[in-house]
Amino acid sequence: MYQGEYGFLSQSNVVFGQSAASAIATEITKRQVQRVLLVSSRSLNRRLGATASISASLGERQVGLFDDIEPHAPLSAILNLVNCIDETRPDLIVSVGGGSVIDTIKVATLSHAAGAKTTQDIAALRVTVDEKGKQVSPVNPHQLIRQIAVPTTLSGAEWGTIGGAVDTERNIKDIYAHSQMCSDTIIYDPELCRLTPNELWISTAIRAVDHAVETILSPAANPFTDGSALHALRLFGRSLSHGDQQELSLESIQESQFAVWLATVGLMRTPYGASHGIGHQLGAVAGVPHGLCSCILLPAVLAYNAEAAGERDAWIAEALGFPEKSASEACLELIRRLKLTDNLKDAGVTREQLPQIARASLGAYFVKNNLRPITSESQVLEILAMAWSR
């Protein structure tokens, strides 16, 4: 008999199939907020003009526009946003972009609520992991400034009550947590996602595949999370394609967005495993983008976990459309079909970086919760060896 607990997130609604500008205008009117800070990546704001219609819909209620976003959310960029929040005093933040935008906002709103004034203050808010593998957060402010997210990638960051940020002094990616970090409203605008480079779109899709897979293989999985995660894999298996993003049908883009929604059903309710935990440090140490971390590590971690996974290994392969293969082989087949980098060597990682990645990974929350226990650096190095060259 299953025993456990599943907590629902502090989220109001999901809007899909509408233009972001129209949906945001409706949300702002409904909430009766007067001060809105718009946050975006530089490319979406400056090069692609994706924020123009949203700014127009906000009108005088927009108190600022911040686009000083850096990949992997370094603490310096988070502090810059904290300072912007201090200056503009928003009631609400609207984000346009992918995981780096959303995570920067998450950690910045927590830091703002906690009164952080330096990068050292922010670092002190990071989550630690106790001897039982449970997350321990040093602060829990009563109220964060909430976020309306307009995701333009498939990372699923909009759903999480955790955010990742890189401490460049320690060269480690830390986790920050709060129940209000998840986006209060999520707006899925397929048309806007045609601006996203196809490689970024499909690589972040593999990140979401990773969410679904490690939900199914979580020690805390249950039938509710199994059903959603498996259907996410089915949708991804048929909706993803390599090519010109402008030529993708809106229906295909939307199907991938629904898949992300389904894939994140376990996020911080059923702890993920080593693909996520090692991937965080791979990004911090070697600068590999989140999506490619999953492309490289997920097949290796699945091979490492195969015996412990039992019948669930076959569930994953079948859902992805490869019933004759193992889960590791099925994920690798999908990654290669999408023509994505699938190994550490081709991603520019050096052998000299592997011990550092292993050391940083060993104490990570997700590594501690991997289906097949990982208790030594040598086991992490075993996984990295499988991911080195294919």
C-alpha cells in the first residue's frame, strides 16, 4: 500500500491558447494591481521585440523593465534584480522568457523579502540537505512578490517552488526554496514561442522529459504522478521535431506546452534524482545549458538506475514510442532524432572538470534522493564516464 503525501502548489490559474498581451491585461485588471515590473531576457526584449505588446497592455502600470539576465542565474544578476525591485516597488512581476529569467526572479523575490543586500546575504538563504536527505531552508518569509510567467521555453521553471542560482565564488549551483516561488499565473502563448530558437526549444523539452522520467523513478512516485508523467512523455514523443521553429504548427507547440504542464506534476512533491542533481553542477562548473545537461546525463542515469527501476524502465520507453528498447536507449534515440548533443565531450566539458562535478554533486538534494543510492564520488564518476562519449 502506498504511503505519502502530495501537496498542491500555491497557483491561481493557467491560461493557454491566447496572446500573452491580452491574457496579461485581463490578469492585471482582475488583480487590480497598480505597479508591475516586467522582466525579460535581453534577446527577447532588445532584439526580438517580444515585450513591446506586453508593455503596451500594461501602460502606466508598468514601473520598470529589467532584462539584465544571465544564464544559470548567477548571484550578481540576482542582486541587480533585487536592487531594481527595491527601486521600483512592484506589486507584481511579469516575466517573459525561459528558466534563467524565471529562476532569477524566484531567488530575487525571496532575497528581497529576506532583506538581502549583498551576494553573500543571498548565498546564506540557500537550502541545505540534512542527514535524511530532506531540504532545510534557513528562511521562510510570509509573503513574496508573485510572478505571472509567460514561458518561451519548455524548462518548466514556472511550476517550481525551488529556484537555482550559481555562486560564482564557490562555483556551485545552489537551490533556494519557498512555497510562493511558483508562478501564480502561467500564460502559454504558442505564437510567442515561434521566436524561440528551435535548438533551445527542443533541448529544454528534454529537460521536461527529464522531469517526467525522474518523477516516474522517484521513490515517492504514486499513481497520480505516474499517470501525468507518462502522458507527458507520450505528448513529447509525438510533438517534438528538429528544424525551423517558424514552421512548427501552433498545435505542435501547444502540445509540448501541455506536456510540460503534465511533466512537472512531481516537481518538489516527488523528489527527482541524479540527472537533475548532477546536471545542476554540470551547468555551474562547465557552463552547459540546462537542456543539454539532461540530454547528456539522462540516458546515463537511466542506465545506472535500470535494475532498480524494474517495470518502470519499460513504462518510460513505451511512452516515448520505443517499446522494444530500454528507457536509456529510448531517451537517447529521441535526443539523437532531435540532433542534440548527447555527450560531455562534444559539449566542451574537460576530463579535468569531472572530479569537481562529482564532488559538488555528491551532497546535492536530488543526488541523495536518486532511486539507486549514490553515496560516493566514484558512483557519480561512473555516471559521468557513461556520459563522456557516445
